[in-house]
Amino acid sequence: MHLYNHTDVAETHLKPALLEQHAQLLSALQRDGERFERHRARLRAVRDEKHRALYDLEENERRNATDADLFSDTSSASGASGTSDASSSRSSQYSRTSSRTSKNRRKAARKKYSLKEGSQFEDLALLEALTEIVTTLDNSRDEITSLLRALVLCAYDAEAESLQETFDRCVKHTAGTLSEIWPAGGSDAGAGTAAPPPALGPDSTVNSIVAAMQDKAKLSIVSAAELAVKMPPKLRADDLWKLKCLQLSDSN
């Protein structure tokens, strides 16, 4: 600009563009921060619901197992041959139904998770959305640093300070929540762990066994896609992106 004596370009194009980018980044940080908190709160509620549902399911299975024990002697006294034939037939039907159920679960896992409240894999959809927000925040470091330098060069120190403070606050807050959202070992409520087999007893039927399996499939399903979203995203929490001149002005 100085070489060709077009310093007016800085006033007519460069500075307005810098201020526009500054406003857009501040707006994006605020918007993503609100989405992050909304998804985080919903994830906490969904996990609590899964805890309660899993506890109720296990309680029902324990009660069913107790009832089965009470009638075990009566069932054992029935015709051995008839029981064996019925058991064999039931086992065969169970294997075929179980195979279909497993195939349906794998098919469902390949679909994109839905953020709709109450959907089967809402917790995984929330983890996906939270991962995207954190990744976007981490990837914006270079853009933030470049804009900070440009703002300072154009004497927009106040705008640069506000952007640096806002981004720093977002990074620190987000980093402090990662262990809650992605607990060590993936020990969140009922997801990511294989469901134990349904309780079997003399009064069990193919329908009751399959129903129990389907109930637990809604609570947990192990898949490569799930394992991916259950890994915490990278978020650099260092200060290498900051401008020291702005830090010095903040301390004065």
C-alpha cells in the first residue's frame, strides 16, 4: 500500500474487514459456547436417565430370577423328554432371533446419531456435537492469533484485548469440563459397555428373552463409531497463541 501510495486502502478496506472478522469471531465464540453448555446439560440429564433405566431393568431381572428359583422344583418334575424338545426348539429360535437383532443393532449404529430428545442414541449424538465444538475451538487458534496481530498493527488494541480475553476464557472453561464429559475409562452412564445376557429361567420364553435383549440394546451398544465419540477431543490449553504485548497491557 505504501509502495504504490495507496494508504487509503487500509482505511476503506483493511480496517473494516478486520473489524468485521473480529465481530464474527466474537459472535461465533458466544454461539458455540451457548451450544456447548446446552449440549453438556442435556448429556448430563440423559446419562442420569440411563442410570435409572439400567437400575430398573436390573431390578426386574433380579425379581424374575427369584421367581424362577421358586418354581424350579416344579419345572424339574415335568416330563424330561418334552422339556428337552421344547428347550431345543426354543434355543434354535433364540439363535435365529438373536442373529437378526445383532444385525439390526449394527445397522442402527451405522446411522448418524440424532440430537432429538429421547432418541435411542441421543447421548452419542451429544458427544459428537460436543466433539465438533471443541475441535472447532482448538482449530481456531491460528486464526485468532493472526487477527490479534493485525488488529494491533492497525491500532485496534481494545478490540484485540477483548478477543484474546474471550478466547482465553472459552478455552479454559472448556478444558475444565472435558473430564466430566469424557470420564476416564469411558465410565459414563450405561454406554460403551456390553450388556450382560438376560436372566434365563425355566419360565423364560423366546419373546421374553428377545424383549430383554432389545431393552438393553437401547441402553448400550458397542461399536467403532461409539468408541470414536467416547474419546476426548484434543484441546490445547497453553498460552502460545497469545500476544505478550496484550498480556502486558492487561497486567498494567
